[in-house]
Amino acid sequence: MSRRALYSRFHVATAFIAGCCIGSLLLTAVHFSHLDNFQQITATTSDTSHHHPLKHHQHQQKQIQTALSKKDAGVQEEAPSDPEKKSVAFSKPKQNIAANHDNIVHAVAGLKCDNHGGPSAEAAQEMVYWRDLPQDNTWTSPFLKKDGTRQYLTFEPDGGGWNNIRMSMETVLTMALAMGRVLVLPPSQKMYLLGKTNFNFADFFPLQELAEEHEGLEIITMEQFLEETMGKLKDTTTQQIVYPPSNKRTKWDGDSNGIKRELGPFLQSIAANPNWDPRHCIAAFPQSKEHRDVKALEQAMREIMKEGVDFKNLHDEYINHPTPVDASTKHRLREFLAGRDKLCIYDESLQNEYIIHFHGKAKKDVGGRLLVHFYAFLFFQDWKTDLWMKRFVRDHVRYIDEIQCAAARIVSAIRSTKLKTSDNGQFDSFHIRRGDFQYKSTRVSGEEIVAAAKDEIPTGRTVYIGTDERDKKFFKPLQEHGWELLFLDDFMDHVGDINPNYYGMIDQLVASRGHTFFGCWFSTFTGYIVRLRGYHTQTSVLDIADGSPESIAYQEGRLPHSYYYAMLENKNKLHDYWPIKQAFYAREFPASWWRLDFDVSD
């Protein structure tokens, strides 16, 4: 062989070996890149985490192994079957969006408490009111851009207490879904009455799961939003490119003052701020992007307004006479009005906006405080979308499993150790609102509470009380009446090492399981307990339709075992079907739970 030929073969072999080495290095880098991404899913971003370090590390390793196994099996890399309908899931960033707990991605079905200190699967099942409906997970907004263009919805939390904050969060979450927009979470920050800890919404609700499970929903952090839009944002007045304040700052977590004084005004300046005031207008969503559907909504409103009825009292027609959930747009809208005479339609102009922002402030020239239940504000031309959205909230927007399981342990303990034979396996419950409540007419004495409830809760019954009243002497009249009183602090060994800011949410869940319940009028805390009880009754409708008065009441959206101890004139309001009525925030309405599964085929 010639020397030239030998050198040629040597060069080829050397190139082959070098190529293999480079390829190996690249594969290793890709592997660790994926590993880092999966680690970010479960990494906590605050030193306020209450998880045991070793248990947390073991869980991380399990999460990583599971995720890598799915990748090896092709789960993440599989191409969408329909190229025209790109699934958002294929472009979703892998990141942890909570501040104070592990974002453990889990299936929506049931409730497993093995990793949360129990209880058993059977005991945990009592808390479950949600359903696993796979067909619901494929829904996407007709306004979701098919070409992959990203539009955003940003918002600022409501300035009120936790349940006001929760209420507005549900509304912006469902609006983001309805609009087909990426929902941008506000940075973690202090929230009213939740102490000095910085929170974001993923600390209370399984938002990671929502984003993982739904094709039509993407949720990102404020930091990610500011990074990916850097250099693309324009001041809506000057149309000049602008950058985040404080020298292009993208990390705002924990800076509550900076968020309020700098970031909030900046977001308002670079986005459309719809003048949507829930007290005066209805957020109406056409069933498609076609202009004819916008016109159809406007026509339905004109026809209703021409009827010449007293719209402020129109709701009286619907007490115990609800409009069928599959009725025409006009008839559903008529019941929905609740004294409002304007439609705020998500029309072509808003559909084309790059960013839409809601400021959450009570006193502002432009509407934006969404102190309203989502189902009392969002109206859908398509009745099936209306039911889907309500199911979405029921089935997915629930407290994280850590909170659910703590409540399940308490309920299990009450049923197994605290009840007497005379209780027939049941306990009753109260939510007694005291604290800083501004409605003085609801601040009644213990004796007045006994007078309101004694005919419905027999003497000797076991009664769980969720309350913000710290002076136990207040409850002496209830104890002297003969009720066996229980409070959250009687079960601290069952609560375990959990963030104390979750205590109120645990109270809500436990109180929702009482056979007979008494709450406080005007309290949004009571309101959420009522909605949870409504959800549970609809599960019962699916299981028992025996024609009993209780079963019939549930089928009609009524809650025969739920009452208000104050204000006393409203004691039995929940025994009737009431249409949506202002002030929306003061109570929950059957529209949130009634016949949600009407179009679901089991």
C-alpha cells in the first residue's frame, strides 16, 4: 500500500473517532440539560418549605426517573397528530411555578395521600368532589392562535383577603382559557392576612397540573414573561419600545413594594386594560372568531332590552325556575343579566391585542377589579363551553393535595374517634366569622348563634367550628347548649408539619363535610364552603337518584342542609335555587354547581 493511501485511511479513522467523541459529549450535554429541566419541576424557590429534606430529595429522584422514563418511551417527543392543531403541551417550559411547596405533578382522578401523611385511600375519597373527564382535557379556545403566536394575560392580585384573591384568580384563569392566552402569574408576594410569607397562586392550587393536563392552557411566571418579551414591549400611548423598570429587571419575587409601585404600573402601560366592570357589564365570548357571532350576541342583548322589564329585579322570575343549561343564547343571557345592561364582548379588537392586563384595583379610572365569581361574569354564546368552564374549575382548580389530605385526616379522625352513637356517623359544622369583618350586622353573639341553629342541630351533636375567633370563651353558649365542639387546634397532631397559612383552607374543607352547616352571610369564606357543598351534592346526584326529597333538592341545585346563622332573615336562602345576583362576592350561587355534567356521557 502506498504511503499516500495509508495516510488517507489514517485521516478517515481519526475523523470517525473524533466525531464519535463529539457526538458522545453532545448527547451527555443533552441528557444533563433534560435532567436539569426535570429537577426544576420540583425545586423549591423559598426557604419557607416545610418538607423534610431527605424525603424531598427522594421525591425529586423519583420524579426525575419517571419523567426520563416517559421521555425514553417517546411520551414527550411524540408529534401532534394534527399539524394544524398544535398542542401547547409540546412547547410548555418545564419549571416549578410555586414558591413554597413542591409542584408534584399528579393525575386529577381521586386523591392519593400516601406522600402527605395519609389518610387511607378510602378515607381520602370523602374529600373528592371532582371528576376525571379525559374528554374535557382536549378543549381549546377558538381564539388560540393555530400558528403558535403567543398572546398573554397578565394581572395583579386583588387587594382583599384570601377568598377575594382566590375569587379574582379563578376569574382571570378562566378568562385566559377562554381567550386562548398564556396566563402570566404575578410574582410571589405578601398577601393580605397571610402573614409575612411571600406566596403565589401555585402555592394553593395545582397550577402545574393544570398546565400539564390541558392543551389549551399555558401558565408561566412573571420572570419568564419579562425575559421572553424583552425588547418586544411597547408603551400603548407612545408606541415606543420600553423595558421592565429597575434596569430591565425580570426577577421580582418577594419584592411586594416594588411589585406594587413599579411592576404593576409598567404592566398597565404595555397592555390593553379592558374597561370591564363586573357590576355593570358581562364578559361575553363568541363561539368563534367570525364577526357574525359578535353580532349575534349584540342582537340577543338588544332583544332582551326591548322587553321593557325591570332588569334590576328580573332575577325574581328565576327563583326556583332556572333556565335550562342548554337553552338559547338569549334565554341564558336573560337570566344572567343580574342588573347589568352592557356586554363587554371579546371582539376582534381585543382578540388581536398582544397583552391584556387586569389591575385588580378597587379605585381606578379603568375597570379591572374582578371581585366576582367567574361564573357570574363570563358568559359564553355556546352553552357547552359554559358547562365545560364550570367543570374545569370544579375538577381542576382545587386546593393542592397537601391541604386536601390534611383535611381528610381530620374528617377521618372525627368520624372514627369523636362521634357518639347518637350522631349516626355524622357531624355538623359552622363557619363563624369574626376578626376584621366589616359587616357589623353579622357580628352576633354566641347566644344568637344558638338560637339560629338549635332547631336544625340537635342537642348532643358533634359540631366542628371553623373560625377566626381566638377567644374560646365566645363559644361557651354553644357548649352549654349541649353541643360537643371541635376546632382545628384539637387536631394539630393530624394537621402535621404544614404551612400555618393553610389552616383556613383546611377549615373550609372540613366544614364542607358537615351534615348540617351554618355559615355567615356576606362572608366569601362561607361562600366557598357552600360551593364545595354544592359540588358534593352533584356527586351524590350521580350516585343516588332515589326520588327522596334530598335527592330531588340536589337535582334542582338546592342545599337543604345548609343555613346562615347571620343575617337571620337569610337563614334558609340556600334551600331555594337563586339566580346570580349582585353583590356577587357576598355569596355563591347554584349556577356554579347545578347540572355541570349535563352533556357528559359516562
